[in-house]
Amino acid sequence: MQLRVVGDQPWDVPADVLVVPIVGQPAFEGPLGELNKRAGGELAAMAAFGEFKSDRYATVLAASGELAAGRVLAISAGEPDAITRQVIVRLGSTVERRLAGRTVRSMAVWLSDLGAHVQGGAEAVAELVARGVVEGQFEPATIYRTDYKGAPPELDELILVAPGANSAALLNAAERGVIIGEGANLARRLDNRAANDVTPEVLAGEARALAEKYGLSIDVLDPARAAELGMGMFLAVGSGSDNPPRMIVLRSGAEGAKDAAGRRLALIGKGVCFDSGGISIKPAASMEEMKMDKTGACTVIAAITTVARLAPGTPLTVIAPAVENMPGSHSARPGDIVKAMNGKTVDIINTDAEGRLILGDALCYAEKLGATHMVDIATLTGAVVRALGDQMTGAFGTPQAWYDEVATAGERAGERYWQLPMIEEYRPGLDSHYADFTNTGPADGGIIRSALFLREFTTVPWVHLDIAGTAYFRKKTPYAPAGATGVSHATLVELALTGAIRSA
């Protein structure tokens, strides 16, 4: 897709479709009034008819009159005081998805005055809109179907219209947005693929291909090497499947190097390629969604490739423990005692609390490889879904200063997090008579106990992101299809890029 930024007035820009954002109730004066006039009064007429809705992401497709564009697509950005960076991204995604099934090769997006409503101004809007349009192009129905007719259009050209702006600066920002959007779509495509298509070995193969393409180093630990390193929790989860586990390690930058922020940052993503629950088997209802339990791994794999494209050589480590959690004659059983890589023993009370087991060994391994700061990301608990739904990611962290850095990256990315407390009084709920602790405890406070469990395997600054609610949508929205969302990919990229080593 060719990307352009033009300083022309929106009515003079040739394109198949001109996108016009509407902030609040439309007032047809100034540039919007001129655009309406040149469209033959069509926008004002539709507003008078009641077609314009102030609900955010509501759209109207109209005739263009004497405009240079073939059609006008007006979209509501909602009330001005509620416009955020996330809203800007979703505006871009919504207009792309609104045109699904239509023949559109060129789209012009008038940036209007959206820059007045978000920090970073017009450059931020250019990046976020371009990223949103790219993310809006993703359609999971096309992964296995060649006859699907309802996909968003594949644009040949995206034109950002910003009269009087610094076109070069906006173009640089938009190009960054396109790359971040493409990374999110990479994660989503991997995530949406079926469990019989993406086994731990296949996921490792995908990571290997990406490493070769983007100049990353890769190491994949098989069960024998994992056993030598003492990864008893990781191996226990994968023991019931005929598809053996793989611990995938990707690195960029020189070995042992620290980034410009003085960190050796590690991103760890849960990679359960299918989660049946193991011996503690899940109910049949919605079990097909458990192919999505690899979201964390797909996200961190995509994140390091995005960082490599935007800032090659930035020191960064990614670890993706990939397993299938299946019942079988060799499966871990409730009551089994396993030893973690750091020597602690764990009493497996519930084999469906498997994500924290593989993450624990991966966190230990990240520290062994020299990590000074860590973020793990996982579809970990149903409790976070019940607490926060599908629009807010639950988060824990220690120390607070490190959590605040991750949260700031999330704000730049336009993604929402809610910090939850690690309440020490809940820790005794993990006590075991036979081991150092159990892998689960009482249902009340379960989300907090999951974080307390993971903390047992960290000694450096660490943040845990529970994306069980936000990782995928069960039904489509104006800005996204049902399926994987790519959540937190942009946050992890922004976090890593704060340590990008700039060339002289």
C-alpha cells in the first residue's frame, strides 16, 4: 500500500473515498461547510434527515457531488472531550471495515482538527489513523477461505489530508503507524490459526522464519534441553500431548547489551496452542476458543519483529513457552508435585491453571539470560474477564515505577490497562502441605493469586498483563471482526522503543 500525505484541501483530493471525521454534532461551517457545499449539500441534507448519529464510530456513506473523491464516508468521533488515542486508531479501523465488500483502491482521510484532541497533535493522529486503517484490513475469515467476499478492501493507496501541516513529519509518523499495524495483524493471524495448524513446533517454525527475515537470533529448547535446565512446570503442562513443547527464544541486539534506557528487557508470552484443561478438563462449551490461548506468545513474537523493523539492533529478548495442554496417559495430574527452574516446588491442584506454570519457568529463564526488566502477557484467568470485560486489560507490577513505565507505553499506544493490587493477605491461599505452594487457590481473589504465583519466579522489575478478556472478541464490532484483537502488541513495541539505540 502506498502512503501519501498531502496539504491540499479535502475537496480537491482525488480518491475513491474521502473520509470525513465529525466531532460532536456537525456544524456545517468553515472547511466542513465548504466540503458540504461542494458535495451539493448532501451532508447537511443527510444530517437534517437524521442519518448523522453522534454515537462514536457511526458512519454515513454519501454521494460526493463536485468533490474530487468518488464517495464521502463521514464517521462520528464522538464528543470532543472523550477523544483518545485509542479512539483515533479505531476510527481508522472502522472506516476500512465499513467499506468491506466494496471496490476501493484509494482512500483519503481528512485529519481535520483531530490533532487538537490528543497529545502529539497532527503527527500522533497520522500515526494512529494509518495504524487503524491497516488493522482494519485484517479479516480472519480469509485465513482458510478463498471465496470470502466480505473482507475489507485491499488499498493500493492511503492518502492523509492535512492542509498546512508538515507533510514530511506526518508521513514519517504514518509510516510508523503502518508498521505497528502490520505487526498487530501478524499476531492476529498467528493467533486465529487453528490448533491442528499451529502446534508448538509449527509456532517455533514461524518464529524461525521471522527471525531469518528480520535479522533476529533464535533458540528453540526441546524437552530434553528444558529438562536439563530444570523446567519442571513447563514440561508438566506439555506432557500429555503428542505434540511436544517448545521454549522459543528470540533476541535482537548484541548479546549481553543493554538498551538506551539501561535495560535488558524481556517480553514473555504464554503460548498454549490449545488448552483442553488437561485432566481438569474444561466444559465443552466454547472450548474451540482455546486455540486463542497462545495469544501472548503470538503477541511477543510479533512485537520483536516490529521493533526490529522500526529500530534494528535494539536489545530485546522474547520468550514464548509453547505447549498443548491435553489429557492423556502422560498428563500431569491433580496432586502432582513438580519442581520449577528456580528450585521451588509446586503442588498442581488444577491442571487448567497451566499458563502460570509455563510462564513461571519462562520468567526464570529470562532472568538466567540476563533480563533486568520483564513483562509477561497471557490469557491467564477467567476472573479478569468477569471483572473487566473485553475493553480493559488487567495488570500487576512491581516496583511501581516499572509498572508506571509500562502504563505510559500503553497510553502512547492507545491501549487501556487497570492496575490491580497484589494483596499479601491472599498469598496463604496458595499454601500447600506437600510443596512450597499450589498453582491455584480459593476462587475469591483468584486473579490476584495468579499474580502472586508468578511473582514467586521473579527477582527483577516485572509487570504481568492478563489479556484473557481483551485478546479476542466473540462478536464483531464496527472496528474489529470477531477473533484476535492484537491487544498489547503496540504497548510492548512502545515500551521497547523507549530503549531504542539511535544511530549518530
